[in-house]
Amino acid sequence: MNNKEFISELSQNCGYTQSDTQKLVTALIDEMGQILDDGNQIVIPQFGTFEVKKRLERVVINPSSGKRMLVPPKLVLNFKPNAYIKDKLKNGGEENE
């Protein structure tokens, strides 16, 4: 599903126009980016947790040359789905009841 299809589906489900839905999604993503940029995590109930983790400096070996290289530390975005979503996906999208 691409962005246009997602916005169309979401606008139909929520009863908003597509332009209003696009503005809401853009505002949501911008706000989430700002919160993550500040180093905070975002917990969405029945979905999961977004957080920024620091990947430490490490040494890797280039397989073609055998040369060792130092990879600098960096920040990466991590998502951990909660049990509800994991179970739902494990069962092919069907809810457990």
C-alpha cells in the first residue's frame, strides 16, 4: 500500500477529506519525529513502542579485502510491537478471541 492508497483508505474510515487526512498524517509524523529527536520514546497502546537507540562503535571486516574497518556509533530507530500486534500478525491478521 502506498501513501496515496493509505490516505484514501484512512479518510474513508475516519470521514475526513483526503486533504485533511493528509495534513493530519503529516502533522503526526512531524510530531513523532520531533519527540524521537528529543530522545524520548513513543508508546502507542495496542500497537507498540518507537524509540531511538544508540548503536555502539564496532569493528567490521570487509569480506572481499579482509581489511578491518571501524564503524562509528550512530542512532537508530527501533520499533517493538506489543503482544496484541504480534499475535494478530502471527495468526494471519485474525484476532484471537
